[in-house]
Amino acid sequence: TKNPRNSSTMTSLASKAIGAVFIGALCLIPAVFSQEVTLSSYACYDPTIPAETAQFYRGRNTTVCLYVGPGGDWNTQGTTYTRFAFNLKADEFSSYWIPGSFKSIVQDDPFNSNATHIFASSQSSVSFLRRYYDATTQQVFPYLTAVIDVKDGTVQGIAWDDACIFCKLSRCLPNTYDFVGNITTREDISQPTDGCYISRDECVALH
């Protein structure tokens, strides 16, 4: 599996050893911790128990991170983002809602960007980026399902699952990007690349 940070190609993930799901407008269940920093590495370990989260063990806690930041080139040094980290049990389906995130990410516009992108990370592996909010079209893509492929306790890769099962085809649009900021296709990266959107006004009404 090639690293999305350095390539626009990634092999299909056949073994779904653990599912980490982030659904909705990112708004209800608190993360274990979050921090807003400028870093060069996107690795994800629990700093309080690094030895335990360095390997996946079925039924034991492991750490998955969700990075939120501006659209564009994430390989550039100095990209400012917010990171949310979750401890969850390996080999179980888990869903998380982050309270207040719609206001802090969309309404407050902390990244001063025309788009907000999100990617998942575990150990030293990262997913491709998904667009969460497009300020130009006023579209929010709230459904995010990350599938983590694990072999012998080590993460091999992270893929986004099909997010278009949550809406009509007319509301399903391409919204997956590489770390340089280029939009990708299913043919490019051998995984689903489209997502459902709701309008900003519809999202505001839900809150």
C-alpha cells in the first residue's frame, strides 16, 4: 500500500480488521483529547500509553486520529490543523460524534480557507483526505466512514468507505483528495471517493 501523502494511488483494502466510523455533522460524543497544533508528522498514537497503541490487539484499546484542516497542499510545512484522537477497541465497529464541531469548523472558519478537509490516521498510516465543507458551494459532507486494514498488529492502510449510501444519487459528489490537493477518482486509488452532501442551511437547521 502506497502512502497517500506521497502518491495518488493506493491499493484496495481487502481485509477489514477494524472499523472506525465518524458520522453526522461531527457533533455529539467528546473525543479523548483534541489539540490544535502545527506539526510535520501525522502519526497517531496515544501519548499516555504509546507502547499499548503501537500495535493492534483484538479487543484492546487502540488509537485513531481525525485531522481537520484547510483544503490544498497538506505536504507543505506549517499547515495548521485540529486533531481529535479516539481510543476504541480493535475489531469492533465504533461511531463518534464530536460536540460543537459544526460551529467551530464551519461557522467560525478557523482555517481561513474556502474548503475544510479531513483525514484519518492510525499508527503511521493515513487515509486520503475527504472534503467536509465547501465554502463556495455551501455544501457539508458529514458522513465519514474509515476502514482500517491491519496485519499482524500493524496498520497497512486506511480507506474511506462508500458515503453515498446515505443519500440520493443527485446528492452524491466526488470529494476525496490527495495530500497535494488534487481530487481523486475510484479508478486512481481503488476505493470509494464520493460522498453525500447537505446544504449549510440544512445543517444549521439541524442545530
